[in-house]
Amino acid sequence: MRKTNTKEKIHKAFLGMLEEEKLSKISICELCEKAAINRTTFYNHYGSQHDVYNEIIHDFLQETSYKIIREMGEKADFTTSLTNVLHVLKKEREFIELLKRQGNEYLLKNFIEAIPQFDEMILSRLPDSMNEIQKKSLASFIQYGSAKVILDWVEDGCKISPEEETKVLLDIYGLVFRMKQH
């Protein structure tokens, strides 16, 4: 319990500091002061401020991917699942933007890797007439393309509703499949 409480204090102080400054400008001394802990306590849990940042990202991706996987598993309808996933991400928009402002170029890759079931969901919906190489390639294209479109939507402030963004994605998928047929 005490270990969790200490980490929560560090995370809260760290996120507050990230609102004001870049990761590279955060000092351990200042972080410890804001978290009301001593440096020894900090070093009992982390090696650097980068370790705190990476843990926060990892925890966020795990929690968000769990919500997304649960949503995708509970709903038979792909459109409803996708729309509900977008609602989850819209709710987390400010946090995602905070991470992006820190220059985390791996956020897209980490986001995709956190939800491997999405790949399986895509593969299960591809036509049987496609061979395995075509299916894997198309699934990757859809997965990475979808994640980029979704992160752009979040970065743009979710100006259109999750329902409208779902329609955009479904229209793109439709174009991809029509191109395949020609």
C-alpha cells in the first residue's frame, strides 16, 4: 500500500510538472520536492525521471488497451465497438495530448502494440480469398493507418464526434477494399 501511495504521489507531481515544462527540464530534486518525498525514496522506485514517464505511459496504455479490448470483445458489431473505442480515447484526449507534447515519437507504435487483439479482429474480417501474406499486410496497413488517423483526430481536439470519426474510418476501409477489387 505504501509503495503504491508513494508512486501515486510521484506520478501526480510529475504530471503536474509536465503541464508546465518539458521532460528534459524536470529535475529529480524538484520532483521530489513537489511529491513531498526525499531523493532516497524516489531512487528506491525509479532510476530517473524518464523511468517515471515510461511507467506512466505504460500504465496508461495498459489501462486504455484493457478498456478497448473489453469493448471490442463485448460487442459483436464492429461499428459500435469502434465508436465506443473512440469515446474512450476522446475521454483521455488531454492526457494523450500531454504525452504527445513531450515528443513521444513512439506513442503510435506503443498504442498499436498495446492492443494486439485489434490485429486479430481485422484478420478475422478479411475475405477468405486473400492469402495469408495479403491478409497480414492489409491488417497492418489498416491497423497502423487507423491508429494514425485516430491520433490525428485526438490531436486535432476531437472536433468531430466519435460517431463521425467512425464513419470517416469506415469510409477509408471501404475505399481500401474497393481499390483491392480493381
